[in-house]
Amino acid sequence: MRELGRKYREGIVKKHSGGYRQGCCANIGARIKWLKRWLITKDSWIAYLNPKTGHVRAVMLVDKFFHVRTGRLHTGSVKKIHICNLSR
């Protein structure tokens, strides 16, 4: 995958569903199921895979609307991050 850009980090993360809605930073009060995913960060995209099957679950491009938010103010916890781009 060398031609797809430089790889920065990869590893297991826990994520929850709901990223394809408008207003990606909205906080919903519903019960959320957390899933383990293998996250890969590259210079122009981020992808996560199902660690059991190896299937790619989603790819997010680093576009002009890409941003990462951290901290209790933006995520409700000091241990969470929130990633958005034009499509999520």
C-alpha cells in the first residue's frame, strides 16, 4: 500500500455508529453500542476495518472540512475523539 501514502499510526479503537447523519457533532442521548475497529491513519485518509474479518468498514478522506475534536467540551469525555469530514 506504499502508493496510497505514508502510514502514520494504526491500532484498535472503540467506535460507535451514527457518523453518516447531518450535524455530525450532535449528541444523542440513546444507548450506544461500542464496536472494536482497527484504525489506520494515512496522510490523506483514515480507514477502519473489522478486526475479526479484515473487511474495510469505512474510509474518510482528509478534505477541507476534515477536523478532529478532543476534550470534554467537544466529546463529553477526556478519553474520546470526534472526527468529521465533508461526508460525515
